[in-house]
Amino acid sequence: MLDIRLRHGQAVWLMLLVTMMWSIAGVVTRHLEFARSFEITFWRSFFTMVSLAVLLPLFQGAAVWRKFATRSVSFWVSGVCWCVMFTAFMVALTLTAVANVLVTLALGPLMTAIVARIFIGHRIALRTGVAIAAAGGGIAWMYAGQVGGGQWAGTLVALCVPLAGAINWTVTQRAHARGVDVDLVPAVMVGAVLSCLLTLPLAFPLRASAHDIGLLAVLGLFQLAIPCVLSVICARVLKAPEVSLLALLEVIFGIFLVWLGAGEAPEARVLIGGTVVISALVINELLAWRERS
């Protein structure tokens, strides 16, 4: 069992590395030869599952397997939420531009605020309400350019990711408030297993080439399993607003990489809408950080 302790500066740099690893999904997906839609999701989830089966005992010891026998409903709800996030994210990438998906995913903190307000009564600060309205306007601006273009379906699927993430966070917080410890990393593996089982029947006939399987193995290990474990380590040191702000870099890195590595230039409407969404999030998180300080 590895016991990694980081100083604040080290955690910041490690979180930057995590966001860069997260951001490679779009550009890697654009270089697949034959794998499509649910088959892409199946192979990425499969390799994530295998990778975590090795990484979890390494980082948390053999005792990690006992956590899968937990009777906590919250643990299994968290696993289902991870399954939705894994599946919806990859399917969305096959339906619309990477920039659309990443900007939509950036709504996570604001969706979390709304879900937490509805289900556990967390108060939404005025600044967060304004940020939600501004981000909603940015997404609406993006949608307006997609109506009739066939890409709106991909953005709708992508919306499932921040929504599932918001439910995941809310359920976990509620469990902690009741004295139930929900370890998110084993729950990630549950999500990977469920995603495999869900998408395998839909993935047939399997058409992925050896080249495709190699790339999807890279995603499973380096884009999901490893950064997932590292982000949990960073979260022990960094405050929530810091993690939220650093995680937003995934949007910038992801759009840049797919532009540079696959020639997928973002549309002007997406850049404008994305700028509004990211600006609203950054301002909201900075104000929250200032209030806590």
C-alpha cells in the first residue's frame, strides 16, 4: 500500500498533470479506425476496469476489495453515476465536436449546486445563481448554432455527464453527513464494470482493429484509471475551489489537443459560448475561495 503525501505546490502540479491526462480523450478518439459509439465505450471501460484492478490494491492495499461488499446504498448509487458518466462521455464524443462536449462538461460545479439545493437543501449563493444564469446563456448560444445541424443530440448526451456527476457528489456528501464513508475510487471501478456490462451487447459486432484497441487501452489506463487515483490524492491537499478551477483546464487542453492533433477547429459560436461558461465558473469559484479565506 502506497502512502503518498504531497505539499500544496506538488498537489497543484499533479492536478495539472491530471487535467492534461483527462483531456486526451477527444484527440485519441478521432484517430480510431473502425471502433464506433458503444464499442468505444466498452473497450475504454474494460481497460479502466482492468487497470483499477491493479492500481487499487497498490494504492489502498488488499483491504480495498472488502469495500465492494459494503451495504451502503450510496456506494452503489455512486457506481451507477460513474457508469453513466463513462458511457455518456464517449458516446457524446462520437455524436458532436469535442469542444461542445468539453464545454458542456464544465457545467458540473453549477449543476452540483442545483442538485444539492434540491435534494439536501444547500443554499445557492447569489454569485452562484448569477453564474448558473450566465453559463446557461452560454450553452443556449451553443445550442442555437446546432439546431438543424445534427450535433444537438451529442450535446444532450454530454449533459448526462455533469448531471450524473452532480448526483454522485450530492449522494456522497449526504452519506458523509450521516456518518457513512463512501470511497469514490472503488466506486469508479464499479462504474467501469457496469459500463462494460451495459455497452457490450450494444457494441456487437465488434469491429475494433488492433490499432483501435491499443488506443482505447491507453484511454482506459492513462485517461481514466491513473488520473482518477491521482485526483483523489490531490483532493486530500487541495481545497474544493482549487480542484474545480484546475479541472476546468481540461476544457482548454482538450480543445487545443483535438485542434492540433486532429484538425478539429472549434466553431466561433462554441468559442463564444464556452468563454461565457468558463468565465462564469472561474469568477464564481474565485469568489467562493475569497469568501472561505
